Amino acid sequence: EAAEKAGFEHFMLKEIYEQPTVLQHTLGGRFAGNGTDVQLELGLDPLAVDRVVISACGTAFYSGLVGEYLIERLARLPVEVEIASEFRYREPVLDERTLCVVVSQSGETIDTLEALREAKRQGARTLAVLNAKGSSISREADDVLYIHAGPEIGVASTKAYTAMVAAFELLAIFLGRARGVLSGEAAAELIRALRALPGLVEETLGARPEIAAVAEAFKDKRDYLFLGRGANYPTALEGALKLKEISYIHAEAYATGEMKHGPIALIDADMPVVAVATASALYDKTISNLQEVRARDGVVIALASRGDEAIRAHADHVIYVPRTLELVSPIVNVVALQLLAYETAARLGRDVDQPRNLAKSVTVE
Ligand code: G6P
């Protein structure tokens, strides 16, 4: 087992560090047309789709939430994202012009498999975004888009998540181009940013010392609040999920703009607030939310774009990550939050790779 960890203390850490390579595998060979197009080898006809419904569990569900932002923005298709255990029992309204996308690392999660079966029963077109080859879901979906993340051993998913989001970047560009709503120039800009991702994620891993200092400072807190908005709202959700799964610290995520509708009541010096505040169209609004947190004695840990010196005036700790397009930033940003969860759990002596009560793959209801 020590050999399989390749010198890392835990599988999770090894898998976090594999992400630059994994992203190369997810994205590799999938660009075409002089860097203006994506090629996915799907049977799916993008012009036969009016609506997209994404269904999954856990971390895969959060990747679907990023997918929603991407597909709506780039392909101008309405998207709904639903937890598979809810979707399968709610008699969803679907038809043959609905594309139902299920997302799963293992391809064996029972609720996700049943969500797929329900979608097929209703005549929807189905596509599975998967990691494991030859899985139950791979055999039943009309189309499969593999993320090529390789085996993931750590129960808390890391590399599969970033690879799933990367797959949604590809799918959104593919649908947008095929439907004629995404220009070649806009696609080329995104594709350039995607090609730069392995390097940017590598750089993000370099922030580990600062992240470890934050983990050390707050490891004994009982609650954390994570904030993010837009395509990084799911980043906040995933950051909170990672922290609670492996450190057992209670963590809650909110859309930044929703903070004043509830969690602001909890803010005090004892609940660190991790805010995704990287470059975005709504950056200024995020800054005013941070001011509101600090006015209530809250402690702000900001995830910021490299070069943003001004944010230091609004945060107690700043973790810098490389700059990229807002729509690509969830992949970079989440890596810093994975490290925060890891560094916290490791300091608390938790069983990082096999957290209590959790299973890698939930195959029974
Ligand atoms: C379990 C795992 C999670 C995973 C979820 C969905 O809860 O602990 O890490 O995100 O199942 O798994 P899947 O294999 O369908 O992506």
C-alpha cells in the first residue's frame, strides 16, 4: 500500500496532486478545429435537445451544479440539477427532447443508476459522465463521456470532481458550438483557458503552505461557513462537503448573496468564513459581503486571484490562486479548498482516506 501511495501520506493527498495530469487526460484529444471546437464522439444530436436535466449524488451532484452554469451560459439551454435520490421518486417531467445527464465516479451509485433508468422510462435521451469503465451506468446510458481520472481510492472525491467539471466544460462548449450560440472566438478563449488548467492547478498546489497555516489556525473551530456565488457557489458547497467529510467539523455553504437571509445571524469570531472571492463579474458585491462579515467580528479567509492586493483590507487571511476565466475558475479554486480540508483533517489525526461512516460507493439505498 505504501508503494501505491507513491510517497504521499494518504491516497487523498496523492489524488489531489494527480489533478494536473488527470486534467490533461480528461481534456486531451478532445479539442478540434484549430482550438475552436470540441469533439466528443457522442451519438447525441445537440439540435434534438431543448432542455438538460442533470442528476447525481454527493460530489458528482456538485459537479452538475457547475455544469448548470456552464451549459446555460455557453449553450443557452435550460438546465435543472437534481439529487438522484429525489429525482428518481418525484415523477420528473421529461420527454425525448430532454437530455438527462447522470454523473458518477463509480458508475454504481444506486440512486444515480435508478435516476438514469427513470429518465429512460420517460423517453429522455441519456448521457453518463463517468470515471469507472464497464460500470452498471456505462452499460445503460445512451452515451458515455469518460472523465479518465484513473482509480480513485480516497473516499472523499477530489480528482474525479475536477475531472467531472472539466467534462462539463467540454460538453457545454460542444453543445454551444453545435447549436450555433457560441462563437468560434469565445470557444477559442475558453479552450485556451482549459489548456492552461494543468499548469494553473499545479500552481495552486504551491499554495499549500499558506493553506496549512490557515488549517492550523482554525482546526479547533466547531463550525465553518463557506461562501461562493455564480459558478463558484458549487465550489463553496464542495469545499464545505470536503471539510465535514474528513475533518468532522461542521461546515455549511451558502451562495454569497444569500448570506443575509440566514447565516449572517451565526457570524462571530468563532466561525471562520471561507469566501471564494476570485476575479468575477460580481467581485465588488462579494467584497461588500465580506465587509458585512467583518463588521460582525467574523473572521474572513478569502480565496483571491493572484495580484489582488486590495482584498487584504477585507480579509484576515488570503489564499492566492492563479487567475483564469470565471467559468474555468471553479476547477482551480476547489483545489485550494481540497487542501484546506486535507490539512485540517490531517492535523486532527482523522482517518483521511476512510472517514467514519462513509462509503466510496453507495450501492444500496
Ligand atoms: C459517496 C462517496 C462520495 C461520492 C458519492 C457519489 O457518497 O463517498 O465521494 O461523491 O458517493 O458517488 P459516485 O461514484 O456516483 O460519483
